[in-house]
Amino acid sequence: MRVVARVLQGNRNISDTLVGIDLSPSIIEEAKKMRPNLYDTTKVGDFMEIFRSMKPISLIIAADSYIYFGDLVPLFQAMKDGLADGGIIAFTLENVSEEDEKRLDQMKPDWKWQLTPSGRFAHRYDYVEAVGKKFMLTTLRYEQMDGFRKEGSGDVRGHVFIMQKQTDKEF
């Protein structure tokens, strides 16, 4: 089993091979210091290029990584390309506040994502589901995470998705 993870902490016994990825060399070095024997290898670079170059991948774990993407289409295409049939992706995303969600639903009912004042992107659940379906990724589990992070004095809303790549026959 090959696992690609963008995490600083994790359980080493989940795979035969564990690869840590980040755009920042300093984050990779920090991860190595914090958990020196966690990763079999680390890579600095773009997720999308690395996913494609490492195929087939059994499991991708991406916590607080995809919040820097607005349009998820290129990212989901890369995950589809890199994941083995039956492969799993677990990832988190942010959502807008309940008030902003109601406002956006009224003003722009087909909104997909929103750039937030923090510089991160918040994604609409329906958009994530639609993009997943387009790239043969079926949701196995979904949970809303209200207040998983503080931003100023307020709570940030988020999502956790666990998706599985279907085969052409299943799709």
C-alpha cells in the first residue's frame, strides 16, 4: 500500500510506504524533526504533479491542504489520475459562515467556492460532491466540522470528506 500524506503527525502503521508532501521545504524539515521515523520519503512540490508521478496511490490524506485551492477540478483530476482503483482520499475543507452561506445562496445560488478574508478558500458541499462525481470519486463519509479552528474571535466552519475512487465498471 502506498500512502501520500500531507500531515505533520500520524500513525506510521497505516501503510507499507508513507510519503510526506509539502510545497515548503521548511515544513518538510519540521515534519522530519517532529516525527523522524514517520515517513519513508518526503517530497517538496506540487501535489498534483506528485500524485500523477506516484501512481498508483492507495490512500491520500490531506488535512488543511486543499483550502488553498479555489477551483477543485484540476486537483480532483490529479487525484483521479494518481489513485488506484478503490483508492481512498480523506481531506478537509473550510466552509463559509452560516450567515454568509445564506447570503450567497440568495445572491448566487450556484456558488462553488469563496475566498475568505484569511486568504483561504471555503467550498460549498454540493460543489465538492459534484466535482468528486465528475472524477469517479464517491463519498464514503462526510462530516461537518463547525468550530474546528478559530479565526479572530469566531469559529471557522469546515468539512471532512472521505472519498473512494471507483472503477470504470462501478462508475
